[in-house]
Amino acid sequence: MASVPPIEGHLYPFERPLEAFVFDDGDIVIGEGDHKGRHPVLAAGSNAAPAQLLRKLGRGATPVPVTPALLRDHAIVYSAHFASYGALPATLYALPGAIAWLSVTWLDDAQLEQMHVSENLGVNNDFFVDAEIEVTTEAGERLTPIGLYTSRKGPLTHEGRPIRLAELPTAGTSLPALTQPAVLRYVHKRLGDDTPYSDFMHRVIADPEFRADVNARIAAFG
């Protein structure tokens, strides 16, 4: 019997080093990189993960420094839509008193444009440069202004409350949290789809029209 391929979305937001590192043509070099002339952009979900940087930027790009950071008065929650690889991606949710642990990617002009394309600007996300949002490195350095992506689909909710990514810590909040595998099953059940879960997920990945229909249904309760 043929084996069923794994669901890549289960791995979101993908592994990444806990410390500062440089993504260099698929390799990881631990330590701070050269930020000069680069755009600092918040990576609320998977954009700080080497696997995702490789997917989005490819090989041959200039090295990308990645810096761990703290974001105040926000939580990291699920967006109410599926990405093409079968994950429910992250977005930011304004929440006074909360502190989110995330990363900052330092992108050159070409990389920023590639990231915009991967984020499907104008459809799934918008991009802003914010001088007021409070982002600091673990050493206490304030990073401002800073770029950030926000979901056009809004947060995925349970009983009216956004659902946090359990894999990415946020302090100072009582919002419900689910892991990626758990939230995918939650959405499948909530949609009331009779298709077995694994078949449903593989169709979300393989069939753009089906995924768009599912996303429209998620938006109705998101």
C-alpha cells in the first residue's frame, strides 16, 4: 500500500535557532550579521525559519541576518486562511500588556520584494512600516521604524477570541492557544467537511480552487 505523504503544514512555524543567526545560501551561521543598508521586518510566524527563507528567497541570495526580538502589546495568532503548503499562518493581534517573542529579518531591497510576493500582498496580507510599535532586541535595543505584515483575513477565532500559536510564546494574555496540528484539525471539524482529515489537507495543498473556497468559508467564521 502506498504511503501517504506527510502534511508539511504540521511543521509550521518550522524550526529555527533560538539565538541570532545569519541565513547564508541555505546554511546557518550563529551570530549577528551585518544589518547596514537592510530593511528590518518582523517575522511573526515562519519567515525567520531557515526552511522558509530558503523556500521564499532561494539560493544565491545575499546573507540574511535574523535577530530574536520582543514585541510589546501584541500577540501572535492564527490568520483565518490556509497558506499554499497547508498551514494556517501567523499574524499580529494588538493586545495591550502582552509580550510576544518573535524575530526580525534584515532584508535587502530585492529580498523585500520577494517576501512581498510570497506574502501575497493585497490579497492575503498588507505591509506597513511602523515607527510607533515597540520592538526590542533581547539586549534591549529599540528597533524603529520596522516593517510588518498584517493579515487581510483577520484572526482565526474560537468563541470570538483569537487563537494563539502555541509554538510561539506570548506572555500577559489568556487567549486560547493551539499547536499547528491541533488548529488544523479544529478548522477541519469546524468546517463540517465529511472528507477524512488527511484527504482534506492534501486537497487544500494540491487544489488552489478548493483552497480558495475553503478560505472563503474560514473567513466567514474567522
